[in-house]
Amino acid sequence: MKTDIILSGVGGQGILSIAAIIGEAAVKNGLYMKQAEVHGMSQRGGDVQSNLRISDKPIASDLIPLGKADLILSLEPMEALRYLPYLSKDGWIVTNSAPFINIPNYPETEQIMAELNKIPNKIILDVDRIAKENGSSRTANMVLLGAATPFLNIEYDKIADGIRFIFERKGNDIVEMNLKALAAGRYVADNQ
């Protein structure tokens, strides 16, 4: 078993929290994991990207080669397209449909969606709207993670346990809010 994941978005969206939760679940599952992060100008809304490699065998490198990612998980649709050359031919993209327009020459949303719709294996969802509907816009990253759970090769319950572990110090209300968002994202994936 091997799963190579590229996580992408812009600073402040919670990409590194997703990586921490998946990593925690992988380690608790007895799997090997390597991670590489690029923060860039994350404090100014710049690109944030993480390579996350999970396997039942030792992993030599923390970087995912071109054309080898099993999953691109993105909180920003243009960032999903940025890493498209890394996606394997059978790989999946799970991305937010709502753009984070932080540059003056940001492409038209219709152009971005047209490119994403060319990809055969995809889940495109408005994580911001779903998060708000489920109680908090701050859980958009957990909605995205929930939609990606069918492709992680880690049991859903283990991902939920990862959320409990990462957020337990913030209190039970925060844990439950994030678990609710995770379930909402999974619902979208299961019913698409």
C-alpha cells in the first residue's frame, strides 16, 4: 500500500492541519510517512504546499515525482491546477470550487473550472459553503479532508481519531465541530 498526496492551498486555509491529521492517523495505523512542506509567502496569502507520502514499507524520499501523486487535495482551485503535472493518470483531485482571489491577474473562475472538469477523477465542492452550513467557516479544511477520505487508504475512523488527537487541547466543542465538518465532506464524496 502506498499513497502519495499533494496538499495545496494558500496561507491560513489549514493545509498543514490536514497534513498533521493524516500523518497522525497513518502513524497510529502503523504506516510509514514522510512529509515535505513549502510555506512560501503563506502569511500573505501565498502558496502553501505539502507532499505527504504514506506506505506500509519504508519510504526513501519525501518528495513526490512528477506524474506519481495519487491524490491532489486543494483548498483553492487554481492551486489544484498548479500541481496537476504531479497527478498520476489514475489519480484523484479533491478541490474547493471557491477561489481565493489574492492576485490581480487571477484567471476567470469559469476557465479554472473548465480545466478541472477535464480531469476524469475529481470531486469539486464548495467547502466554504458546506463548512458554514455545518456550523463554522473555520472548518472548511475538514470538509475537504472528509471528501478525500475514500482515497487515503486509511480508515475513516482513524482520520476521525487524528482529528481528536490534534484538536483535543482546544476542547470537546472544537473536536466535535471538526468531526461534523469531516462527516459533511465524506457525505459529498459518497453521494457524488
